[in-house]
Amino acid sequence: DKTIQIWNLNKGKWWYALRGHSDRVSAVAFSPNGQVLASSSRDKTVQLWNLNKGRWMSTLTGHAEGVEAVAFSAGGEFLASASLDKTVRLWDCLTGRSSCTLAEHGDWVRSTVFAPISSVLPSGLTPPNPPLVRGGVGGGGLILASGSRDGTAKLWRVDAEGLWMLLRSMRDNSGDVLCVAFSPEGRVLAPGRREGTIYLWDAAGGGWL
């Protein structure tokens, strides 16, 4: 019904509804401090909501097709959105601007997730001739993963200079990757596939476990 319903779990009661999307809502994510909610929709937008006030904050636009998933970085400064336009976009939550676009998938991107730590990969690990694209993300660098209908799960790094590179592309010819998740320490990535299987990938060393 294009809405987001907020519930008070302590009381087990409905609290309020958030309305603003013009098409179905595909995913939601809480910021690490629990004060902001991000929502994605087939209307091609990401909406940010202030949960303390139950009010809309901003709309993030830029995707050419519907947005399937959203995820906050561990510090809450950045948001990643996965889209049917075959890209993952990174957003600065303070400015609402798109910091960079990750565009190496060949089909719909179904999911994205940040690693819980920024040191998943050994320092100095780089693939042959990695594509480097100027972006706007600063800080100590971010690691994130994405899953796509092209059959791959991809591992990305955005470094302190605002450059991104594709670190690994994982494929096992089993079809559509619907979801991706990191283990708590960030060293294992689990892609979930449409045919009902989950594989474990060594994100630090490479290779299936």
C-alpha cells in the first residue's frame, strides 16, 4: 500500500505510518543510532525519515529504475542503495548527495550490505587493473557487497580518497543472487540465491568455504 508501518515492540502496538512513496516499498533500514529510517521503492527513490518525530526528512533521487535495497554504513554517515538500473549508489546522509555509483553488474542489483568493519581485506590487496573512479566518500574507507540477477556477488572498497574499486566478483553459476550478508566479524560473505541455496565466501582470502 506504499506505506511504512512503525510498531512499538515494548507495547506490541502500532505507532504510526510513514507515507511518501508513490509505488511499493521494497526495503527499509534503521540507522545505527536508531533515529533515522531509510526506505526504498519501485518509484526509483530512497526516502529518509526522522523516527523521533515520525516525519519525512529527505528524498534521494538519481536511480533510473526501482530501488530494491538500502543499507547504512556502520557509522551511519553513508547509505548504499541497490537498484534495478544495475547499479549501487552511495549517499552522504548529511548532504543527501550521491557520492559515487558502482556500475559493474550486468543485471538488476537485488541487495547490498556494508561490512561491519573496514578491514575485511588484507591491506594492499588489489585486483589486476582495478577500475578507480573519483567519488566523494572520505574517511577511513568502506567495504560493501552487492548481489545481482546477473548471478554474481561483488565486493567493493571505497577508500579514504574517495576512489572505489571492485575487489572481487563471486560467481558459481547458480543464478540470481537475492541477498547478501556479512558475518559479525566481516570476514565471511553469504550470498543467498533464488534456487534456495546459501554459499559462504571467504571475503578476506577469497574462495568458497
